[in-house]
Amino acid sequence: MSIVFALATPASKSALCVFRVSGDGCLKVLGSIFGNPPIEPRRFYHSSLISQSGVIDSVGVVFFKGSSGYTGEDSFEVYAHGGLAVMGSVVDLFKELDFDEAGPGEFTKRAFLNNKLSLSEAESVVDVINASSKEVLEVSLNSLSGGFSEELYSFSERVDTLRKFIEGSIDFSDEDYDFIKEGGVVDDISCLCADFGGFVNKCYLAGEGELKKMVLFVGPPNSGKSSLFNRLLGSDRALVSDIPGTTRDLIESEVFYNNSSFGVLDSAGIRSTEDVVEGKGIELTIAHIKDVDVVVGVFDSLCDKELNKIKALAGGKNFISVLNKSDLGVFNKDGLFDVLVSAKNGDGVTELKNKISLVSENAGPDGQKYFARSRHIKLFDEGLGFLEAAMFKLRSGSDVELAAEDLRFARASFDEVVGVKTSDSLLGDIFSDFCIGK
Ligand SMILES: Nc1nc2c(ncn2[C@@H]2O[C@H](COP(=O)(O)OP(=O)(O)OP(=O)(O)O)[C@@H](O)[C@H]2O)c(=O)[nH]1
Ligand SMILES: [Mg+2]
């Protein structure tokens, strides 16, 4: 594999930046580009980094030999000052050395190809990075630490043992397969299916990009959705005016609160309108409700008809009703609304944030142990289907050879999850979601 490099930290001004280099042969350059070249692997050295035109920066450097590093091949990391000029000079230096720029997820892909990680572990690296709540982080880390792959390997072994037993029985038993039908094999497969079902139930499935919980602000025009949205962000992100129908489009941002973060979306006020653009904005809002985790209905009057209309639009989604403009003297008569706030002076906004984070946490993993992707669930269903097919054939006493074949297919489905069998295009799809430098 070629030698690749990447900036592993964001390309913006910061205290430090980290460059990664990986590929057999990359360590040959250490003596020429570092004033104080590192001698021992996995030890941190302080050195100058030098190009042909002189010293680039005073840096930290650490190198790894073969399988001791993340990628499973020779690699080194450079910790430089996080200035844009420094970053530019380091990139120039690596290009002069004929290193290639790494693509997204290149380092993790190499770790997989060099057997440092299973494919599902490699996938969970990106889930750990994307996790925006402690709960999602926990299930992603469980998958990354190998528990998910190990459980799956043990199911694969059980499938293999059963298949070998059936194949062995075929060789030795002429035509009487009754002992398979009546013996423990069918029971064993049934028990395996039940245990596997239990394992699948321990997996938390979030769709692509759903690691971040999304909260949508909806409500009648002029109720103060954009003002509340801005108040939550702490900045004037959305335009506010006293003209109903100010917001036309969905406006997205992110709020960090209580160790977790959620995406928030401001939207066009819902009303019947002749204005084509405003109408499109309203359609967009309604269409978007199905994609979010929490709907926050914002109102500025005690109209329960309006409240019920918006609540009905939210369907079965988690719904929080907010009465805004408390500073104008509106009050939450009979506790009709969940929260009373003032976007203007901030009253009640902490209570609203607490409610949102509570509700969005509930929308996350519910006691599940591992994070799973739709790719995994599809393969689990496939594997389970083959196990059931094998069981059916054995019970009916027909096609015993084909039952063994079904077990082989079930094993292949499990193998595909951990990456024993993968195609280049699947790898391309998986690693394209990663950041450069990971
Ligand atoms: N007094 C008071 N006025 C508010 C409050 N929140 C919003 N407003 C005012 O209400 C008007 C409408 O506010 P927006 O935030 O633009 O309302 P909106 O719901 O986003 O309106 P549309 O985008 O048109 O649907 C503006 O004049 C705001 O200054 C509040 O808590 N108190
Ligand atoms: Mg608005």
C-alpha cells in the first residue's frame, strides 16, 4: 500500500494540529525531516520539523512499527502548532516526499485490511466520532471494543458446529435421517435462533445520520419560534420580525446542553396562505416532521384549537407544547402547555432545554448494548432466515444436504457483518462516511 498522510484535526486555527502518516517505508524519512529523529517506537519526541527550505515548526513526533500502531503498518504522527501556515508547510513537505493525500477513513480502512479491526469495529469508529449523547457513545464504544464482533463470532462457531454435524451425519447414515429430525440438532438450531434473536434485541438501530437527535420548532406564524430558536442557540441565527410569515425555509443549528447535543430546526409558521414561497416552506415543515425525534410546538395564545391542530400534525412524535411571550402577561391557564417561556427575557428556557434533552434521550438507545447499522440488521435477518429454512428442512426430513447449505449461508451472512467477506464497493461505501485523517 502507498504511503498516505492526512491532517487528523480540523483545518482551522487552533492550539495544535496533528498529522498522520502511514504506509510501509514511511519511517525511512524520519532521519531527514526531524532535527532530533525519534529512535524508539511509541515514545514521544520533541524535535524540529525540517523541509528543504528550513525549519517548519517545533513539533512532537511519535512513530509505530508494523502492527503496534493503529493502521497495522509503519506509521508516525506529528503534533505541530495549529496555525494555517504551519499546516500548509507540512502538507507541502509531505507532498515533496511523494506521500499521497489520504481519502476519507483511509487509516481505519488500512486497520481493517491489516486485521487490526473487524469491519463492524471499523464502522463503530465513525459512530463514536458522530455520537452526540453519552448513551449513543456508550453503545458505539461497546461495539468498538469488540464485544459485538465477539458475540457474532461465537454464533458463527455454533452454526459451523451444527453444519459439520449434519454433513457428518449425511456421510455416515445412508438414507435414514430420523435421528437428525428427532435428535438434538433441530432443537439446537431453534435454541441458536432464540439466542440470536436476543442478541439482535441488544442492538440499537439508528438510521444513517440519526446519531444526533433532531428537534423541530413548529407553530402558528409570529408565535416566536425563531426568537426561541435564537435564544436556545444564544445567537441571532434566524431572522425575527413582527411580520407573520418571516421564516420561509428550514434553518438548522446545534445546541449543546447537559453533556449532549441536539440539532434544532426553525421552520415556517403553519397557516393557510396564498404566498407560493411561504406555502412551500410550510409543506417542507410538515414533510420534515417524520424525520425528527422531537417536535416543539410554539404558541403565543391560549388557543387549544391551534394547539390540537399542530399536535395532530406531529403524529406520534414526542411533542412538547410551549407557550411563549410570558413577559407580555400570557399565563399557562389550567397547565394546558408543557412549558411557559419568554424568548425575549429567557424565562423558562432552561426548563424547556431540560424537557428537550429528557425527551430526546428517551428517543435514544433504550438499554441496548451495541450500536447496529441497517447493513447489519439486513444481514442478521438474512442469517436468521437461513437458520429457519434449515430448521424447516430438517423437521420435514427432506433435503438434509440443502439444510447444511442453509447453515453455510447463515454463516456467510454473519461473516459479512464483521467483514470476513467484503467487496471493494462495500468498503468504498462504508469508509466514505469517515472524516479525512481517521
Ligand atoms: N414580547 C415578546 N415578544 C416576542 C417574544 N418572542 C418573539 N417575540 C416577538 O414576536 C414577533 C415574532 O417573532 P418571530 O420569532 O419572528 O416569530 P416566528 O414564530 O418565527 O414567526 P414566523 O417566522 O413568521 O412564523 C417578533 O416581533 C418578536 O420580537 C417574547 O417572548 N416576548
Ligand atoms: Mg420565524
